[in-house]
Amino acid sequence: MTSTAAAPKLTTEQSVDALIKTIRIPPRPSLLADVQAELAADDPDPRRLTNIIANDVAMSASLLKLANSSFFGLRLKAKSVEHAVNLLGITQCGNLMTGIIARQSIQIEKISLVKFWDFSTKRAQAMTQLARRLRVCPPDQAHTFGLFCDIGIPLLLERFPDYAETLELANQEAQDTFTAVEDHRHATSHTAIGSLMARTWGLPESVSLAILLHHDYSVLNDPNTDESVKSLIALALIAEYGIQKYHGQEFSCEWEKGGGAACEFLGLSADEVDDRFEELHELFNHAH
């Protein structure tokens, strides 16, 4: 008989709550709260946003570097934060700042998150483009979801020494959902923790709900789930598979599980999906 004492099964909600308290969820940085408050104002003021960003030297430098990257292909180089806000627009700057702040807030000792952030940034860019093209949800919401949908992963990597192994198993699981593998091994999942963090950080309700549900593809056919939530989940699937194909990976368990439902929900034929993939490849080539 194998001993299960080493990994007690957590069955009650109380034990799960106790477990979640041991996972470090970074508090919302005050800079992000200030940026969000300005963007949510009835009449957002580019000068006030400029002042909020310019007060933080590191953030200002990061914003200028991103604004001047080949991805945006600006004809003029942004010479100051004010210039960047004027060239990119207030919403785009808000999106970029959210990404910069998240990247700075979530760092783990002895674990490099470079690949994680590279993938999250690509997904955010891809989802923004898909949202503009397919007009199923606001592009800035697609961008936020793209950045944050897997934000629970680094938090669980920090909490559980064997979580990297869980990720490998979940990525190769053909039958069960990704989160079922996580729940079985850790009594929680990156979607539950990510959704909790999204709420803590004041992200839109549809984003935190989509984070919670984004591996449950049955919701794409659920009439009770909000359309904006379903749109984010479907766009993320196409964006992620597009990134994987770009990197030469043709097979994806997640695409096998949910790709058909995502295309059906978005009303895309096989040819149209291939066209979207080609457009994403052009986008990534251009961004380098």
C-alpha cells in the first residue's frame, strides 16, 4: 500500500482557503491604481497620466523603450513620457504600463520568468490584433487578458517546488482539463489563483472571470456565460496556438480540446483560421 501521508488530500473548502492563504498574491501597486483611476475617469487627461508615469524613473524608461520598439513602428521616436503618451494614445499607454508594472511586481528568486513574460506579451499583442480584426471584444480588454491569463503560474511556481513538473504533465494531458491535473496535485490551479490576483489588482470583472474559466472550453457553448468572457477565452486559444505554430510546434493538446469550439464560437472556417495564423506570424516577424 502506498503512503499518502506525504501529500494529504485537501477536501474541505476550509483547507483550500487555508492553502490559498499560503500563496503570495502581490498587492496592487499604487502606481497601477493611479493609472487605472486616470483611465477610468470620465475624461482621462493625457497630462495627468504623463505626470503619474514620469514620477517613476524606472517606469518612464521602460515605457519609452517599449514605445520605441519595432512592434509599434512609430514614425517618430518618443523623446519623453509626454511624447510617448501623445504618440501612442492614452489607452495604449495604460496597457503598456499595466504590463510593465506586472512584470516588475512578479519576480521569483532563482526562477527566470523571461520566457513566461515573452509568451504573455506575444499573447497580449496577438489578442489585441485578433480583437480588432474580429470585433468581438474591446482590444484593450483583450490585451489585459492576454497579459494576465496565466499570471497564476509564477505564483504557483514560487509556492510549490514540483509545480514545474505539474505544468509539463498538464500540457501533455490529452483527456482531462489542464486545471484537473493542477487540482489533483496541489488542490488549486493557476486559473483560481490568477483570477484572485486579477480581482485584487482591480482588473475588469470579465477579465478575472475569463482567467478563472479559460481552460474550461465547455463554457464556449454555455448560454449563461457572458459573451465577452467567451470571446476572451476563444481569442486566447487562437493566439496561443498561433504563437506555438510560429515557434514550430504543430500539435497542442489545448487546441485539440478547445480549438473547434473556439472557431465555432467566433464563426471562423478552417481557411479563415489559417489566415489569422498567417497574420499573427507577420505580426511577430515585424515585432522582432
